[in-house]
Amino acid sequence: MSEAPDTQRGLLATFGRDGLMQIILIANSVLMLFPIVIMVFSGFKSNIEIFQSPFSIPDFTDLSNFTAMATQSNFLRYLFNSFFVTGVSIILILILGLMASYALGRYAFRGSAFVLLFFMAGLMLPLKLAIIPLFVLFRDLGFLNSHLSLVAVYVAMGLPSTIFIMTGFIRTLPRELEDAARMDGASEARIMWSIMLPLCRPAMVIAAIYNLVPIWNDFFFPLVFIQDDNLKTLPQGMTTFIGEFVTNWGVMFAGLTLAAAPITIVYIILSKQFINGMTSGAVK
């Protein structure tokens, strides 16, 4: 009879801990989502409504801010430039990162540890420290005011983290699959693309998401390397809506909402792969 009260107290204690954790997580979610909700609401309001009633629910049928954003500015061009630069950079990061990670994770050669440490040094040294040498280099190469300069910088910036993530993941994969493929006469390139690539998909999703957000949101490098308005990316292009004396904040928030939508959709679509990659030890 004495076991029942002990069991009940244990259940209550467990429920208390779990309940407290749930409350903390819910509060954190509300805190994170609150600025996003305000941003979306403000995209449907005028300047007066934003300042007089910032927390009120707007009229979602009023799309005047979004129409003005699309028709009275170069927003669609900025959006295309961001898609192009981000997409090309992520593809190159994943391809080059996979090849380097496969070599470092599967082959033991003299200096392999040094090569890995060389890439890892890129995680500790911010690329912005080399902005003056980069500017001079791109000027001499004729890369200034072109998307090629941004792609080169973003690939160099994303490779260290990608190689770190994927090398650790590849080392956890069984070697028997590669050995069986070699016995069947498969070349090393065929093994990497036909066997390792599908197996590394969770790690590649993690690397893609990890690099996608900073590349999409980057303002610093486009500001330095891009001057032509038709070549600007979204973060840099959005500054054109800030006037010296007057700023249409409704149109600005509408643009920010549209700019945040693609990243949010991509994350929702890839969230399952992201969680699978995290739980399978890709970042060990």
C-alpha cells in the first residue's frame, strides 16, 4: 500500500519537471515569434497605423504595400539576385565540401591532419578581416561590381563549416559499402557520387541550412563589392527604401516579409532532414 503514494509523488515530480520545461519552451517560442508577427502585421499597415497601433491586427486584404514594393521599386530584381547568388554559392559549397570531406574522411595521407586544421582555421578567422586585400584582389581581377565576387567570398566563407560537418559524418559511415563497390569495379568518383552522396544527404542539409541564412542575409560584402543597382541583393537593396527625411515603413516591412518568406519555406521543407542529420551524429 505504501508504494502507491510513492508512485504518485514520482509521477507528480516528473510532470512538474516536464511541465516547467514545456512552459519555458512555449515562452521561448513566443519570444522568438513575436518580432516576426509584428513584422508581418506591419507590412499590411500604413505609417500612421504602425506608430499608433503597432500591436493591432491589420486588414490582410489591403495589399497596397506589397503592390508598391513590387511595382514602384527594383525589388523583384533584388530578389532574383539574392536567389542567384545564394543558390550558386550553396551548390558550390556542397560540391566542393563533399569532395574535400570524402578525401579527408576516407583517405589517410601525409599532411591530412594539417589540411583539416587548415580548413578549421577558417572557423576562427572571420573573412571580414581581409576585406581590404579582397577588395584589391577583386579590383585587379576585374571582379568588382559582379556577382562572381560575392560567390567567391561566400564559398570561401562556407567551406570550413561544411568540411567540418561532413568530414565527421563521413567517418561514421561503414566502409563495407565502399569495399563492395570497389570489388564490383566502381571507380572512386563513382563511389563518391553514387554511394557517398545519398548517404551524406542529412549532413549536406545541415551544411546547406547553416550557410544559407548568413549568405541570404549578408549586407556587408554586397555593400563593399556591388555598386550597380541592378546587381544588388535584397539586404543591400532594401536600404533604398529608407529616405533621408521620410521612410514608408509599411512598404519596408512588406519587403522584409517577402524577403524572409523564402528562407522560412526552405527551412520548413528541410526541417525533417535537418533533425535527422542532427540526431544521426553529423555534428559530432
